[in-house]
Amino acid sequence: MTAREGEPFDLPRAVSAVETALSAALPASGPTTDQGEPGTGEWASTHGEGFLLLPLWESEALTGVYGREWNEAEERAEMHLTALAAHLDARFGPHRTLVMRPTGVARPEPFRTLVAKDCLGDLKVWGPSPSGRWAALSLNQSDGDAPMILTALITDRPLS
């Protein structure tokens, strides 16, 4: 679960979160650490060497949801990703897609953290920005019953 559990998707809030994250300090070194929501402890962000990963939206859990209802939930989640990506395309130029697939080779950060957090959805990537930052969005689901989670990744390293 994330700090966004139970919140409806809010495009202006998601855009603001990405824009704020683009100017946030990124650790130059040190361990990867999770930050929890103060009241609940639910996942609010992960900081690591040169990157920030944060949840922007979380769907309802899909336990016991099948067929048409599951497809509709997936379509709604994809629409949220598409709307946010379109807004960022208008602001930063067209994105490119980085396919997340198992390589069998150890990958550097932030990819290790994406895998550890079950953030295995393909990345929609923008960058580098004039400040040298890269931004990415992905839609993730750890298994068929789990909620879908829309995440943002901000890094000062190229995503390839």
C-alpha cells in the first residue's frame, strides 16, 4: 500500500507532485531509503543515489475482481497514466518509452529499486531537462489482486 491509497486520481495534484520532485534534492550518495507517511507508515517515497521514486496514485485493491470489472479498472488506470503523460508531453516535449524487461544482468540504480518495489511497468521517459534531470512515469501492479500504482521517477542520471 502507498500513501495515496483511497485517494481519487487528481491530475493537477499529480502534475504538481512531478514538478515539485523535479526540483527536489537528490542524494549524491548513500543507501536507498523509503519514507513512510507519518500517520500511517504507508510508502510515500524512496530516495537513493541520484533518484527519487514516488507513488502518484493507487487504485482500489483488485481482490475478487475479474473479467469486465478488472478490464475496466485497468482501463481507468491506463487513462490516468495517459492523461498525465499528455500533460508532461505538452510541457517537456514528447516522451519515449523504455521497456522494462528482465535482463538477467544486475542493473544499476534506480532500476534495482524499481524491481524491488515491483515497479516493472514500462517507463514513459522525458529528459534530460535543462537542469539535467530525467523524469519517468509508470503504471505498476505486483500481482492480479494488488492495486495498480502510478509512480514517478526523477533522476539525475540518464534512463536507458
